[in-house]
Amino acid sequence: MPDGTSGRDFTSACDRDVRGVHRDGLPPTSSLPTLVAGLKDESTTSAALGLPELIAIGVGGMIGGGIFSILGMAAKIAGHAAFLAFVLGCLVATAAGYSYVRLALTFRDDGASYTYLEHAFPKHPNVAGIAGWTVIVGYVGTLALYAFTFGAYAAHFLGEADQGLVRPVLSAGILLFFMVVNLLGVRATGRTEDLVVYTKIVLLGLFCAAGLTSVSVTRLTPLFDRGWTSPFVAGALVFVAFEGFQLITNAVTEIRDPDRNVPRGIYGSIWITSAIYVGVALVALGSMDVDRLVAAEEYALAVAAEPALGHAGSVLVDVAAMLATSSAIGATLLGASRMLAEMATERRVPRAFSHRSRQQVPWVAVVAMTALGLAFSALGTLEVIATFSSLTFLLVSIAVSVANLRLRARTGSRPSIVVAGLLLMSSTVVLLLRHLGAEQPRVLVTVVSLFVAIAVVEWRFFERTHRTSTDAAP
């Protein structure tokens, strides 16, 4: 859930998650206040979320740690045109957002892609099941991405960026810290999380404003120095930074005048976030050579702050990155463990993951997600982690759009808009896969193998449990 949502406003929506009803279709990158609020008493429920609150939810959800970790990779692929990757990301997110809006307003009991796919494919439960498993592994990817980024910026802050073991140790340390926090049932207040998200926005705004003084147009020319298709490839890679707007659909029953405010909240948050991303990318690309950004790939934004703000700017970005990623790790682990426990209750994954402590913490799920995040962060490269995470969100968005197309008679969607969005998302995925095949075949093999493994394991598990249930029936 977004780093900046008000816990008070989300009590009811998140209470469904805690009781085992909420099933979010995409991993929230920073959803702590919403989920934390769900653990409070239902008596504090307020069904009066207006447009300002929804904008805060969407913007806070998207500006997690992604922008800090992927700018260098985008520059590596698209060169001077890397800022256009975020423009493309905005278009893709808007296209996906259309289907989320229509489905959320139609199925107001539970705004989740898992539910949408159940409605769209009632005779094929494996479709929703594979999506659920993919989302869980996507949670692992985001945990690893944020832990990796936290470790990189923390090492840079400590002056140890070139020491090989420092980054992995710091990444592991932050994951283990939040595992303990979750196991103890420690809660953060929504007000504190509001402060986190607005601090991030202010710091990035200061970066853009101050950085304009050091921008040189000559650094941005020629624009397509790495080919005109490069922004499309980079756009697919950076899509992980746009995950989060879907959280608005999860609170649809708490929204005042949802027919008016849900679309405004989703589209508005996407466009505001996109403006911030494009501004950050333009300042970074216009302030220094692309090669230097690429060289500092893991902590590129901190290096980009130096021309305008000096060492103080680098420190501010390091702090902002650590703040953003640590908040996202805590929220992702909290949300992932509860979704995994819910799927276990529904027998979509082994039941052991549903075991809870006396504090009602799904401790097996928490430990399992942390262990997988540790392994992925330690063994995977930043390229593998980011590529897998972005492709996960793109594929789930495509699945949701297909569900919307199948349910268009109920959602009132325009097929032409949905199909156009599907073509845009699919083309972006294809271009990214072609790029990986030509430039990074090992990354492609690794990522595709992960998706194939997810599908096979889910299918085998479903067949085994379904057969067992059939045999046990009288």
C-alpha cells in the first residue's frame, strides 16, 4: 500500500485482508498504512475517501524504491532518451489503469485482479491460480529489488560503495530487521507513513528544482543515440516504478462518489507520478554524461545530485532512497505474508503458510518470504531482479485487461480502448524480450525459467489437491 495513506481511512478496506478476504492482484510496493490500519478495530471505519486521499494513495504507492534503482538501467538501454521510457511507462500504466477502473467499479466487493480473473475465467481456475502464484513470486522480486537498492544506497552513504560484501550484508540486514518487526507484530501509524511519502516527494522535488540549474541541452542530444526503439525497451524495464496505482481499487467501498473519484484518482496519481519521474530523469540526464550514470547504476540518482547540490545532494538522495526502500520492504513483507496465508487458507498453496502466531501474524509466510527475498537479493543481479519484477506487473496487467475484455458486457468498457492497451503492453513486453535475447540472454533464460516454474508448480499443486479433494468426497 502506499507509503502515504491515512491508516484511519483504510480500516475497513484492509480489515478484509486481515480476516482473509482481501486478495490483491498486484504486490503493493509500499502498503503499510493500509494493511496496518486493517488490524485496528472496525469501529474506526470511515467510508469517506475523497479525491485528495486517493491521489495520495496512488502517488505514495508508486513512488516506492523503483525510481532510485532503475534510472541507471534505463540510461544504459535508452541513453539520452531514457526520460522517454518513463513517458512510455505512463502510457502503459494509463492503459492498464482503464481496465482496473472499469473492473473495480463493477466488482465493488473486492478490488483485486485475482478476483477479476476468477470472474472472467470461472471454468479455468488455474488462470487465477497461476496469477496468484505469480503475484506471490512478484512480491519476492520486489522485496529483493528494494533490499538490493537499500544496500546499494546505504553502502554509498557509508562510503563503501566499492566494497563487494557491504551491499549484500546491508541488504540482508534490512530484510531480517523487518522480518523480526513483522513477527513481533510491531505496527507503524498511518501518520508516520504519511510523513514518509511526503518527505520522498519533497526531496525529489528539491532534486528537480535545484538540478535544473545544471542541466545542459547538449547532454540530451542526439536524442535517440541508442536507437528509436530503445525507449520502448527501457519503458518495459521501468514499469516496476508504476506499480501501486492499483491500490486505489482495493478501497472502492470506502470511496465517496466512486464513479467520479476512482478514475480521477487512478489517472491523476499516474500522471502526477509520471511528471516527477520524467523531471528526475531529465535533470539526471542533463546534468552528467550517460556513461557516468550507467557506471553508478545501483545508486545513479545519488551521483546525479552532485553537479547541482554537491555532496549534500548526494547525501539527501541516499537518505531518501533508504527511507523509501525500507518503508517499501516493511509494507511488502506485511502484505505478501497475508496474501500467502490467505491463498493457503483457500488451498492454493500448502496449508502450512496459513499458520499464525498468538498475535495473528502468519509467521510461516513471513519467514518464507524473507528467506526467498534473501536468496533472490544475494544471488540475483539488479538486472534480473528488476526485469522479473517489471515483467510480472506487465503480465498481470495484461491478464487484467483480458479479463476486462471478456467481461466488457458487465463493465461497460470500450473494446477499442482495451485492445489498444493490450497491443501497447504486449508490444512493450515483446521488445523487452527481444532486447534481452540479443543483449542479455542469460537474464532472459533466468526470467523465463522462473515464470515457467511458477506455472508448472501451480498446475501440479492444483491437480494434486483437486484429486485429493475428489477422492475424499463421499
